[in-house]
Amino acid sequence: MSQPRANARKKPARATSSKAPKTGGREARGQRFAEDVDAEVLAFTSSVSFDQRLLHHDVRGSLAHVQVLAKAGMLKPREAKALSDGLRAVEADLASGKAKIAPGDEDIHMAVERLLTARLGPLGGKLHTARSRNDQIATDLRLWLRDELDALVGELRALDAAFVELAARHVDTVLPGYTHLQRAQPVRLAHHLLAYHEMLSRDRGRFLDARGRLNRSPLGSAALAGTTFPLDRELSAKLLGFDGPTANSLDATSDRDFVVEFLAAAALLQAHLSRFAEELVLWSSAEFAFAELPDSHSTGSSIMPQKKNPDVAELIRGRTGRVNGALVAILTVLKGLPLAYNRDLQEDKQPLFEAVDVVRGSVRVLTSLVPRLVIRTETMERAAEDPALMMTDVADALAREGLPFREAHAAVGALVRTTLALARDPRTLDAKELKAIHPRLRLDHVKGLEPGGSTDQRRVIGGTAREAIVRALARARKDLAR
Ligand code: ARG
């Protein structure tokens, strides 16, 4: 699988390890070593199997570097043009499969440089002037992550809009709200769904905050200390859409806090998606029967013909650990590193790639699922009819009449205990029976209890009353239009 290389130097006369590969990571080693790198060592250290995902951004960074090198007088215009054309051709060839990554390529940077040099001859060797793979990879990763982040933010907005639109259809659907997964008080389904809008809009804000700090260009930091060449770092930053250059070369080449920030935001997002996924699992069970998943987003059983399984939701929930794991992995990589670059930093990529794939995949699949979710409004409403859910309202009514809330709570507790013992609906007790439970309890406290009316008493900002929800919906739509 070795590639023809225009710059192949003569094989050293010295004995090489029998395992030494033909193209074994030589470019980066130059003439310093008497032996080719051991094949197992190359396999152990190589990142090309995964960092080839950065190809496009690596070439983008190199194209900007070429322009800045030309401005610094290190490349003639003709050379800059040849290098730029060559870089684009290498990217196209690798993308189309016309050129191949070689097993001896240590990473995507060396693969591109090898193919470029194969094309252009010694001119290819000028590309790495005033640059190190340390500022190169820091640049590539920022560029790549910025694109992923922007795509994710757009996808998150679409998911958020799906929640808001489903909420708009269910302003008048009432279901039990739960604490401890025990029925607590009636809430409007719109209110429940808008809770996810709040989570997702904070998630979006976190990604955008992280983007602001991420968007600086490390190019020109070189290996660790900056470069002797007069690079216009403002120019390369601008060419790459960064807000400006990073301020300290040691920091720029060796920190990955932008990865950590992204992953922290991603872990929170995935936790939110996982909570909703858990509700889908519960709601689609026969025990709840609050919702039915669309057939398009359900799976069957290989043995039980009747089964309709919520695997999509389970996998969103189940993959949360991968995102959390990625966050912990990068934090752990960073914690013991002396300044500046250390190869440990190569371990940032796989967890980051995996986490990005999990969050983007989860967001997208939910965005297509949410609008197709079949809501079983009758089951929800029947469950919300449970008069126990309105007992806080009775206590509130007593408190409004001046009874200390603790006493009101005790009085209604007695009412609940009695009606449970008698298997009676509290709304069917007569005035005498009520008075026997507590002297302040009257018929009008219990007679009109119903779930929708109950929600409408919670008119406070953030409450589940119809009018509060209508306001919240308008705000959510305005949020999304921004
Ligand atoms: N593959 C390396 C990484 O991902 C690129 C930088 C290598 N730098 C070096 N000095 N070995 O971090």
C-alpha cells in the first residue's frame, strides 16, 4: 500500500528493523534517526485513521498559511499559487479516493504534505515553513469544531421549534404533572413541552458562548514559542473566519479548553435529550399509554410479533454515557500536562468526534420524531381527572381564607385519608361529612374541582395556567425567530 513519493530519500544503509514499514512516518522524522520507526510503534502513535476526518479543515488552514507565507515574502506568488492548487487537488483526490492515506502516514497533516510533495516536488516542502503540527492541529480542530457547532446550533433550533409547535397544539391538553414519578398536580401538556424549550434554548446559548471563546486562530504559534518569520497573524485569522489571533503561543498550542467547553455543553444537552427519551419510554408503555411512537421511529422484536419498541429513545438515553465519558476523558488528558504541547493531546479527537456524532444524531432523530408523536390526549386527561391531584388547591383555598397553610395542609390530609378509606371521591361528600373532617371544610371547596380549572389558578409567571402558557408560547416563538 506504499505510495510513490517524490521526496523519497535513499534508504539508509544501516540495518532497519525487519518490521519497519516502507513509508514509516519518515517525513516528520527527517534525517534525525538511524532506523525507521518500528511498525508497532507507528501503529501505536498514528492518528490518521481518525484524524483524516479533519482533511477539509486541515487544507483550509494550510491555504490560509500559504497566503500569509507569501505576504511574509517566503513564497513567490507563483509558488503560492502552485501550493494552493496542489492542496485543493490533494483534498479532492483524497475525498474521491483517487489518492489514499498510507499506513505510514502519522496523521492527516503528514498525509497531505506527502501527497502534496508527490505532486509538486520540493516546493511541497515549503508549506511547513513557520508552522508546526502543534499550531496546525489546534487550528484544524477549532475550525472543525466551529463548523460542527454551527450545524448543531441550527439543528437544535429545529428541534426546539418542533417542541414549541407540538406545545402549541396542546395548550388545552391536561395531564398529571409528576414529582417522584407520583401524580402531583395537573399541568397543561404545552407547559410540559415548553420545559424542554427552556432547556434547549439554554443549551443553544451555552454552545454560542463557547463559540465566542473558541473562535481565535492559533496559526503562527508554531511549535510552542511563535515563529521567527514575520507572519501576519491577523490576516490568517481573518481568512479563516476567526475573530483574531490567540494571544499566547504556549496556551494556543496546548490548551483544549474549547473542546471541554463544547463537551460540557454537549453533556448537558444530551442529559436533557435523555430525560425526554425516558419520558417517551414511559409514555409509550401500556401502563402510561400517554403517547404512541410513530412506526417510522419504532422497532420490532425478533420473537414477539406484537412488540413495538422505543429503541430510538433508549439509544438516546443509552448514548448519554458516551458524551459524559468524552468530557471526563478530555478533562483527564488535560489535568497533568505541563506546558506546552504534549502528545497526550492527540487523545482529544476520538472522544470529541464520538460526542459530536451522538449529540447531532440524537437531535436530528428527535426532530423528525417529535412532530409525529401521537399524543393520547384521552389517557392523559383521564389520568388528570384523579381528584387527588387537586388537593393542593383545596389547601390553598383554606389558606386564602386565613387558615395557616400548615393547618390547611393537615385538614386536607385528613380529607384524603378519609376518602381513601371510604373509597369515595371527595367531590361527592356532603357538607356534614366535610365538616366532620375539619370544621373549615365546605362544599364549595371540593365541588368544582377539575383539572383545567386547577391549572388556570397558577397564573404566576412560569405557571401552568392557560394565560401564562399563551404568553410563554409567544415568547418561545420570538426566541426562535431571533
Ligand atoms: N497528531 C497530532 C495531534 O493530534 C498532531 C500534532 C503532532 N505534534 C507533534 N509534535 N507530534 O495532536
